[in-house]
Amino acid sequence: MPTLPHPRFSRSRARGLGITLTCCGLMLALGGCAFPRKDFSSVPDASVIRLTQHNGQWRADPPDCQALLQPSQYNAFDNMRMSIAFGCATYSNLAASVARPADLANPPAFGGTHADTAARAVERYRLNDTEPLRDRTSTSTIGR
């Protein structure tokens, strides 16, 4: 029979301590389930970017950020947190960077892939049969 490290520490106390620690650990593990899950159902999609025509040209307009504002889920009567416009910056930047907004309104048909062209490029690279970069000129004086 193994000896216990301390004479006043009986087996029943050890068993009770083990049960208590197990219960505390279980409560901590399950306590994480009590927090609310994040709800992403109200996060906007790309349809918030409006496509309009001006003088026959398509234009991508950024979303109205006021319409995207959502109140914080953690507001309390003594601690009001600011509202958040999820997706406003992302979709504003996307609308500003679209090169051809007409493609969003009337997308061109997919022309397919060109596997032979890609395979020839890989083969030329493996055989070290690549062209050096051409000399480029620039009108910029930055870095000179």
C-alpha cells in the first residue's frame, strides 16, 4: 500500500479534492458555451456597391455607411458602445478600385483556360530558355 505524502491527508480527502477539481474544470470548460455566438447574418455582401450609369459610362458607387451601422451587442445602460458599420471600408475600397464597372453589370463569358500556353511557359523556365527583361524607360524622376 503506497504511503501518502502527508499524514493528515486521507484518501477520502484526496477523493473529495479530485471530485471538486474535476467539477471546477468541467464548469470552466462549459462556461465558454454561455457566451453569445457571433451573428454574421447581418454583415453585408458585395450587393451594397451600387452600379450607376453617368453619360453612358458605368460607375461603381460606394455604399452608404449610415445604412450599414449596427449597434454593439454589448451595450449597457451605463456603458454605451459605438455602432459599427461592418464592411463599409472594404466595400468602399472595392468600389473605388474597380477598373471596369461595366464588367460587374454585364460580365463577359469565361473564355476557358489555356493549359498549353501555361505548360510551354513552365517548360521554358525549366530549360532556362527565358527572355531577359526588356529595358524600360520612365518619365518619373523619383529615385534618380
